Amino acid sequence: MSQHLFLPLVMLAMCPTPGAFPDSGKVTELREDCGRPEPSARILGGSDAQPRSWPWQVSLHQGGGHVCGGSLIAPSWVLSAAHCFVTNGTLEPAAEWSVLLGMHSQDGPSDSAHLRAVAAILVPENYSSVELGADLALLRLASPARLGPAVRPVCLPRATHRFAPGTACWATGWGDVQEADPLPPPWVLQEVELRLLGEATCQCLYSRPGPFNLTFQLLPGMLCAGYPEGRRDTCQGDSGGPLVCEEGGRWFQAGITSFGFGCGRRNRPGVFTAVAPYETWIRDRVMGSEPGPAFPNQTQEPQLGPREPREENCTIALPECGKALQPGAWPWAVQVTVPGFRPCHGSLVSESWLLAPASCFLHSGTSDSGPSDLDAWRVLLPSQPHAERVARLVLHENASRDDAADLALLRLRAPVNLSAALRPVCLAHPEHYFLPGSRCRLARWGRAETAPGPSTQLEAELLSSWWCHCLYGRQGAPVPLAGDPPLVLCPAYREEEEAGRCWNNSGWTLVCREKGTWFLAGIRGFSGSCLRPRVFAPLQTHGPWISHVTRGAYLEDQLAWDWGPEGEITEPQTCPPHTEHGACGLRPEAAPTGVLWPWLAEIHVAGDRVCTGILVAPGWILAATHCILRPGSATVPYIEVYLGRAGASSVPQGHQVSRLVISIRLPRHLGLRPPLALLELSFRVEPSPSALPICLHPGGIPPGASCWVLGWKDPQDRVPVAAPVSILTPRLCHCLYQGILPPGTLCVLYAEGQDDRCEVTSAPPLLCQTEGGSWVLMGLAVRGSQELFAAISPEETWISQTVGEAHFLPPSGLPYWFPESGDLCPPDLAGASGFPGAAALFLLLLTPLIQGW
């Protein structure tokens, strides 16, 4: 369990208030009149506490500012939380702290407010961290508090005191009103009503995986209060403050604000230190103080229902957002009509707010003071017969400078009633990790036109962070780990893009589903491309801004937690080098069996044979000429190319791509038949883990590379296999094949027992992985040989001129092709082709190989 998840807690500002207190009369005796505030009127439905409503509430200051809350339990004693004062196992000096009493607003002192220094801080000896309990502290004031209507102690419960589950109690404090959303000026004391939860119910809620897939074991001395549906809670800055319950006209402190998993999250109620079990500890520490804390007897036994069962049978709260009767029929889809402009599409994010691109409104008479004609704007909601009016427009501060922040929030004049046909979409917290393979759809956004083609064309699956960032990010850029806010989100579409279908001049959002609930995951502005959008800006980074403005948008925890094998996504990774044409040669380091080699193509020639080919550009395949063209034939055969295949095995994040070949290009080789051919595809292949061009090396052998022959062991099932090899030095290659090698031929030596892994009739390729991580194509097998390969580098000029987007890496290392002089071959090796065992052994002893395995 990660310590950073235990956020000391604050109340949400939307919470209702209790009714008026009974008049207790003038305070005459502390022990009799604890927990009796002055009567005061309340603002119904408000969140600001009225002055003197909670006279025991104090503010604990360190370094001149509010840090934690506390409660006055006697003129010289304050009760708070231990974690406010213990740092790395060390108790902070009392002299650094002061207590402000009688405060209502932190904006300035009131007539009743006064400051007291802290003389001593006491914490239980067994306290170590909040999740292990005993999170309470006693502060002895240097001088007694000045009691009066605004400063009175709260009553403490006896050890035998019982608070019934379901009791409505109140928590108070000056902490954040939401996660990472501080209480705004004038910093008025906040109050929130919370209901006590029984131990079994609370444990049941915390036994279900929640944020970061964590569960929690409730310990004796802990108390839970809140609601399964969340949205009302304490938060950071409220720590140490009181949770009080009224009984018989008195207010008893039932708990001390301790910690929580976030603030107000669904099925994650706040955890408090129960005060009653610590009666003896408190009495022993304040012994001798007069007057001391008051522990009145319970006036009546709490009205308990049937005994709470111990087994986990609580009702788990389900998300109230993101439910659609069927994909594509989005109950949160809204249209905003501004006079003189086409409708702008957005999404409902709460009962009162909708989200849309700011670019829809930047030219609609909008100024710093707001739109001039807001009264004329109308909002069309699903299933609503009448248009709604707009009360307020809030543009993101970076809306005009950053496409990823092209956002605006619009508040409706009146909240809407939610139903199955009208429901907000869920939004994600910043740490949300959308799992690779998540099912997603595109939804209209901005001034989008109707999607071309059937709705099935909108289906997509998310790529992993590694693929997404390395395809479209910078070379060498670190890949965000799971739980870190992503930089981009990338969908891989389940259906092939059809030629001629155009998606340009359309804006789209990416909505992704987790356990039947839809999240608005990413936004995309207008695109000049006819292709479906490939990259979306993640919306979750703007969750805090949306939450701050709306104070009611539905931010949800992650619902699916299958993050994969331990370590697979927790190890930092960087992206291999790119070329001027983008990413190439990408393949995860630890690719499991069955994952695609995204550049390996099946070339079906006239239906009677299958050759291997390599994708070298979005519209081009490189293949061995002898496998593609029949000897003596002058006609171009009918050829189909398939990418994204891995035999009969299932392929994660993969889908099959098929193309026709419309032309075959050959280089000029002075009357000789060239060994390599370029096949032009009928239309481009979009980059994905199923189809991505390989990198090409312009000359020599990449230093430090590991090399492999990639092909099929069985040409029938065509499951890719890779055999590790070493590329021989030019001198050794020349010695073994003196006089019979065409120029630009590479020779390889297989690792022991690997030379029969790949069949040779399909002309398998020779690949190397560079030290930087990119995969490069070195050559294609010559006819009938396992050890000889026609090299790519001598054909660099022809490939570059024919294929404008060929991915050549910058040159590195020494050139492979250098002139040979003299007869340096041992007599027993000259012309010794075929790699007999003795000759191969002699080679290993004679000179090091260029590549190892």
C-alpha cells in the first residue's frame, strides 16, 4: 500500500448543513456544558459553517500557516492527529506549532480569536503511520484558552460509548474542498454531514480494489464515515479535525480525521481515529489538569438495528456516469448553438456543466468579460424536447495556445434531471491508466461532420504507452509508466481504412469503456488529413481544472486493473531513434510469443507460392526478386500482401492488413537479374503494431548489434521464428566463397543448432537490432541458401529514389564493403563453401565475428 495514497482529508463545499442547535443557556460549568454551542441560524444547502457553530474547532499553525485541524477538549488541551506532527518517525518540536482558537475565517482575526503557543505534543508510543492506527495526538497549551461563546470544549465519549452505524455526524475544517483544490478566500470554516459506517460495511468497501488496485485492512480503533457513492468527504488539510455526533443536546467527538484514498471517491469513505477506545490514554496524559476533558455518560443507548453481519455483504456503489444503452447512442452528447455558426458538439459532464472545444467559441464575440450574446446561445440535450439556456462560459487558460487544452466549460442556467437517456460521461483522474487493448469509440466533438461509413468504422482499441509514445513521440523520450499521466493516447482501429473515405475537417473525442462504463479519454482538434485520427490528447490531465470549475463533474476511479505481468510496465523505457520520416523498426524488448513482427509481410504470388517481404515504407514492400518473379516470365503476376499475421496464434493489439500490389520496381544491374524488388501497394498502410516499416542501414554493420534470420519453419502455418546469427567479416566471407559471390553479399554463421529453423524457399530476411533498440534490415536470402544474403546498403540510392519515405538511419560504424587486396585466405579455406564443421570451427579460432548472439 503506497503511503502517498493516504491523503490527509478536507470537506467538499457542496454539502448540506445541520439544523439549529437547542439553546444551552449561559456556560457556567465546563464539565456539564461541553459540546453545547451557541444557537445559530443555518443556510440550508450551504457549506460555510456559521460563526460559533463549532466552538471547539481550532486551527493548528506551523510556519505561519494552517496545516491541520484540532478540537479543544479542555482549556489547556487540544486533540488532533499524530501524523500532523510526526515526520519520518520523528516528533516535531512543540515550539514550531501554535493553536488559533475562536476562528471562523482564516482571512483575518475576529474579536473572539486568540493564539496560544504549544507547550508539549504527546502521541501514542505505538504510532508509526496512519494506516497502522493510533493516529491521535494531545497538545498541551502554554496557557489556557479564553472560553466564551466562540471557544468551548467538545464532549468526549466513554470507552463504553457506542455510536450506531448510520448516525448522521459532522466533520469540520479548512482543508481542500476537493482533491488538489484548496479552499478559496476568505477561507471560511467548512462543514459536511457524514454517516457512520459499521465496521463490516467499511471493510467490505475497502476489500474491493479501488485506486491503484489497493485494498485496505481496517484495524481496531478506526472508524469510517461517508457514503458508498462518495462525493462528500474530508480532504487534505482537515487532518486532526473533529467528527462530532449529537446526542441528547450535546456534541460528542466520535472521531479524528485521519486519512483516505483520495477525497470523496466512490466506495472509499474517510477513515477516522475512533476517540472512545482511547479514553484511558487521554485521561492518563491530562491527569492533574483542572478542569480536564469531560466524558459525560451516554444519556441513552443508541437505537441499533439488527446486528451487523461480519461477512462482506455491503452494496458496492456503481458509477452514476458513463452508462449508454448501446455504443454510439451517447446520452451525454450535446449540441451548443451560437447564432451565425454551425452547431458545436460537446459532452455533458455533470447536472449543470458541459464540456466542448474552446475553438467553437473563441470567435463568437467572446472577450475577457465573457460572450456578449450569451442569452442567445442554446443547448440541445438528448431526449429533451426544449433547448436549455447557458449561464456561464469558462475557457481554459491555454485554450488559444495549446491544442491539447482546447477546452471550454459551459454552465446551464438550471441543473437537468438525469435519466437513462440523459447522463454525464465519466472523466478520469490524472493517475488513470487506460489499459492497452481497451475498447474505444470515436464521438463527435466540435463542429464535426457525420462520421463517414457505418458506426462499426468508429471502433478502436488502445495501443500500449510504449507503442503510442514511440510511434508519435520524440526519439529517446521516456515512456510514461502506468499511473503517470500519459502524453498521448493512440487508438488502433479494428476495421481497415477504405480508399477514398475521408475524415478531414472533423473533430472527434475518444471514449473508452471499462467494465461497461464509458470514459471521455481524449480530445482531438481539426485535422487536415483524410485519415481517422491516430493521436488524441489525454483529457485526464485536465481533470483537476474541470473539477475545480464545476465542483460536481463525475471523476471516476479506474475500474479495470489488469496492468499485466509485474515489471512489464513499471520499468522505465525510452524510445529508439527516429528518422526524418518518423518511427521505424519498433518492437518491444520482451515481446511474448505470438506478438507480431510488424514489418514482416506474407506475399502471395498468383496463388501458388508465398514469399516473405519487408515493409520499408507505408506503401512499399521489399522482397527477393527470385521469389516474386518466375525465370523468363515477362508478365507481372497477381500479388496480394498481408501484414499483421502470426500464423495461427492469437496476436494482442494486432489486426490483419491486406493490400494488392500495383507495380514491381527493379534496379538496373548491367544485364544481371537484380536480387531485390520493390512492390508498390494499392494504398498506404498506417503505422501500428501490426504494420510498421523497418529501419534501413545505409552502410556497414551497426556496431554492437544482435542479428537474426527471420522466417517460417513451416511454410504452411507460417508462424514467424527467428534464428540468431553472426555476420562474418568481409575477409572471411571472401575466403569461403572466393570467385562465386556476387558483389554486395553478406555471409552469416548460425548459432549452434539454429541453422534448420527457417526454410529458405520464401527468401527470409536478415535483421539486426541496434544498440539504440531499432531493428534494421540488412538483407534478403539469395536463392537456395541459408548463409548468403543480398545486402540492402548497396541499393540505398535506388531505394531512396524509388521510395521517398524509406527509413534510413544515420550511418554509423565502419563501412562493411572495403576493397580486398592480396590473397589473405588460408589454403584450406579458399573456396571452401558450404561451411563444413572443421572450417567453421577454424573461423571461430582465426578471427572474431562481427556480430555475436
